[in-house]
Amino acid sequence: MNNTKPSLRLLALACAVTFALNAAPAHAGQDDVSLFAILPAGATGPEGITIGPDNNIYVTTYGYNASGGVGGLGKIYVYNRNGKLLRQLSVIGSTANLLGLAFHPTTHALLVIDSTGGKVFNVDPMTGSASVFTDVGSGSGLNALTFDSQGNVYISDSFQGKIWKTGSGGGAATAWVTDPLLTTVGVPPFGANGLAFNKAENALFVANTGNDTIVKIPVSGGNPGTPTVFVNSINGADGLILDGQDNLWVAANQSDQIVVLDRTGKLITKLGSFQGIDLKGVPQGLLFPASLVFGVNNFFHRELYVTNLALDLRLFGLKQTPDSQWTAKVKRYTVSKIELNGPLLLH
């Protein structure tokens, strides 16, 4: 029998709730990475990932396998939350090199980046038919996209060191920010990559992959200030998302980990690792993680989905990295899942 006085029980409950709402994100163990899906035979390395209004998971592929580039139309693979492949879309009018994708928060249009084509497409999520949302031009290196609360669209440009901006309906893009901190001469040879606003929308955070940095762009009244380096030494900072506490979750593609930072840039935890390749050529754990997205089941059960691009940089004439000899062995490409059991505010 519990003889605790009601007032003390209420106080204890209040303290527990307060702790839950302010605790650092609960996280899985170092190697608590499970296989969510193996892409169909013939699919190339997966890059972009998002969850649609239908609660299904949409994955783009970059058009490269262990042997090199693969031609044809860009592909999107659609999975349910149990990892079952529902359909495969060929994006009409695109090249094979698809990167970031996301559903617009108000129009619900599925926007997909064709990196080689220098375009963002508005894609029918059932058929793959597509129209051009914005066209920046080939050679631009479009990579990832995000939105502000007004529905404006922001697109990173890895090669030109720019953040492009359009309205919610697309059309001609304007160079919202151009800065040397968004370019790179490092490895991998991608500058501005994953990007996301904080909750107050007074800062846009941008991963610079080749520089191993996160760049912070201050924002006032929708106008950008001078970019600065927010944090260094995230090895191959690629995809980037923020949770409801403004913690940054970054795919470190050269260390095969997810790095989690608080709003000040302090390390909270690192998730995942590379665990080898099985006899069928399927990566185990994380291998060149490129993009990530949260899934929500309930307050105490979160999921993090991660694409494993498994890209051999030697295909681009670069020297090997520690992962190169492994990525050359990959025969089937994967999406991983990390269970996040504990209080994590996403909104």
C-alpha cells in the first residue's frame, strides 16, 4: 500500500514530468542499428529520405553503385513503416542523380532534387510524373532542401557555395546566401549540404561536408546575416535535422555515425557504427550515412531512419577513404533504423 501523501505524490509526478521535458535526448547504444530495408536488386545507393503525409517513407537514390554511375531516370522507393516496399517511382524528366527530397509543409507537394540536372521537381508520389518546381541550372550542385514557417523553400548548393530560395510555389530561385564557408576543397567534395532552421527561425544551420563543419547563418526578419562556423570536426557532415529542443542530429558520412549536438554545439552523443558486410554484399550498421529523418510512434518511442549511401569516392578520381574498400564490396543498398526510446521533443 502506498502511504505517500497526495501532495507529495503530485510533487514527485511534477518533478518527473519536468525532467522528461528537459532531459537530453534518450539514445540507443553504440551499435543499436537495425536493418529497416534492403533496396531492390539493381538499385543504386540511397541518399535522400523523408516521411510523407501518408506516413510512408520515401527514399531517393544517387545513381552510383560499386561499379560507377548508372544511367536512366532517377528513382524513388516508397516503403511502409514495416519496411515493405510499396512502389518504385521513376521521376519523369530527371537524371539518375537524385538527392534531397521533402514534402512541402503546406502544399504537400513532393519536392525532389535532381543534382546533375540542377532542378527541383514537383513529383507525383503515386506515379512519378513530374514538373519543374525550380531550375537553377546544371553544374550547380543542388543537394538538400528545407522550409521556413512561411512556406519558402531553401536549397543548398554544394558546388557554388550558395543557399537558393524560392516561394512556396517555386519558379525562379534567388541566391539567398553566397559565402566561402559554404564551399570546400576538402573530401568528400561537397560544400553546403543538409540544412535546417531552429524553432525560432533566427538561425539556419548548414552542414559543410568537405570542411567537416556546421555553419550557422543568423536570420532577422527573413534576411540572412553573415555565416560563421558553429562547430568543427564532424567527419563528413552530411544530412542535418533539428529536434524540438533545437538539438542538431548530423549524419557523419566519413565516421559512419550520427552525431548529436545541443543548441550550443556541445556533443550529446554519437549513435551507430559500421559493422561489416555480409556474404550477400549487404552493409551491416551504418556505411556512409547520408540523410536522416525522425519517425514518431508515441512520446516515448521514436525512430530514426538513415540512408546508407555506401559511396566509393575513388569512383570520382579521389584517393581512398577508410570505407572505400568496403563500399566497393556492396551489392545491395540499405536503409537503417535506430530506436530512440525516451523523451525526445520533435516539435
